Amino acid sequence: MSTSTIGGVGGRTASGAPKAERHTPPARIVLYVFLIGASVLWLFPLLWAVFNSFRDYGYTQANGYASFGGFTFKNYVNAWEQGDFGRHFLNSVIITVPSVVLALLLASMVAFVVARFNFKFNLALLGLFTAANLLPPQALLIPLYRLFRSIEVPYWFSYSGTLLDSYWALIIVNTAFQTGFCAFVLSNYMKTLPYELYEAAQVDGLSVFKQYWKITLPLCRPALAALAVLEITWIYNEFFWATVLLQSGDKFPITSSLNNLKGQFFTDYNLLSAGSVLVALPVLVVFFALQKQFVSGLTLGATKG
């Protein structure tokens, strides 16, 4: 018997046993078809918006959106100028960065106490911080509006003399709403850390704060990075509280720039698509920059124990 016959032409292995034919289960085929179809449906609106953002509005009006041609970069230039993207990008940075930093810092402190110490109201404390995520924002609209309007602050702190119509109003609201979710995630992650680390730290004379700052936080870096990506996405795209708590147009976040691109009698959807791409770019940059930490933060805590 020749080698070729044994290797594969004759359908046998080197030992002479017949090769086992690999059949894909029908359920797996259905799953693949479903995932491919869902991916196409999910990506099509995004790819369609990017495609039309490079097309001239006059060309698409004359030839239809199903045509091919009329490519230009003017939509991005016009969107940046008409939407005043430079100012609103800065506003979003002023609102998003402090909100994310404060939410992660406060949540990590709460999570450390809940995960590190055992006391009677341990779970109740965590539930208290998480309860804020269970309330719909619309239910707190009027109470928070009146509260911020009644709190007087120095004019150097806010031009309005109150927390209303100030960046601090959005920073406080975003921090309050996001701290509970971050504390819940970080507490579960910190519980997977070996308790022997803290016993060794106590023997070395480290205080509780140093155990939190020098041991726990460095080990939670993947989880913090994953949460940072999520929080930046949520707070950056948030527009509801901005419309409620801000009154000056020059303080609105980047999401308001898209509203400036709409005309009174008609809307240039190619221009609006270009503006949407510009708004989404910072979040994509952050995600790809922290992609490795994001994935490890989502999977590492699940594989321990």
C-alpha cells in the first residue's frame, strides 16, 4: 500500500484506521447563520452612515442614496464649523473626565470596604449604592432641578450663582448615578483577590489605606480600565441631564452639536452622518487604546476562584 493511499487518498490514517469524517452539527450551522445575519444588521446602519458622510448632498438628491459617487470631504469640514465641535468637544472633556475619575475612585473605596471587611450591613451598604441605578432618571428630574437651583455657590464656582447651569451639576449627577454600578462590579472583582495578600500586608505594618492604595488598586487595574471604557462611553453620550441642568448653549456637550446640524426646513443627512462620525471618534479611540485591558478586565475575574 502506498503512502498516498494511507495518508488521505484512500481515506485512512497512517495506522490503517479509516478517517473519521467531521460533520458540522445543524444547530451550529443555524447559529453561524444567525450570528452572521445579526452582525450584518448591526453593522449596516453604521457603515451606511460612514459611506454617506463622504457624499455630496446634491448628488444623492439627484441620483438617490442607492447610487455610487459624489464623494467629498466637505461634509466633515462643514459639520465641524456649523456644529461648533471644538467648543463642545472641550465641554464633553470637562464633564466626562472628572465624572469618570470620581466615580471610579469612590466606587473603588466602597468596593474595598465591602470586599475586605465583614460586618452586619455589608450587603446593605452595597445595595444602597446600587439602588441609584434602579431609579429612572425621569423620576428625579424635578427634585434635582429644584435642588440644584436652590443651592447657592460663589460666582467664581458657577456664573449662575447656583449649581444650575454649571459643569459641576452634570459632574455630580453622573458621578452619583455611575458609582453604584462601578462599586458592584469592583466589589465582585476584589473578592477574588487572595486574602493572604492582606494578611502579609498587616504583618508588614501597612495601614488599611495603604492596603487599598498600594495593593488593591494596582491589582484591579484591568477591571478599572474596563469600567473606564464603559463609563466614558455612557457619560460622553449622555444628553438627558445636559438638557435639564444646563441653560447656556456654550456649555452643552458634544451630543448637542448634532442638533445644530439640522436645518429649519430640511436636514442634510450626509452632513448629519459626518457629524455623527466625528462624535463617535473619541469613544472609538479610547476603546481601541484600552482594548487589551478592557477584554482582560471582563474575563479575568470570571476565571479566578
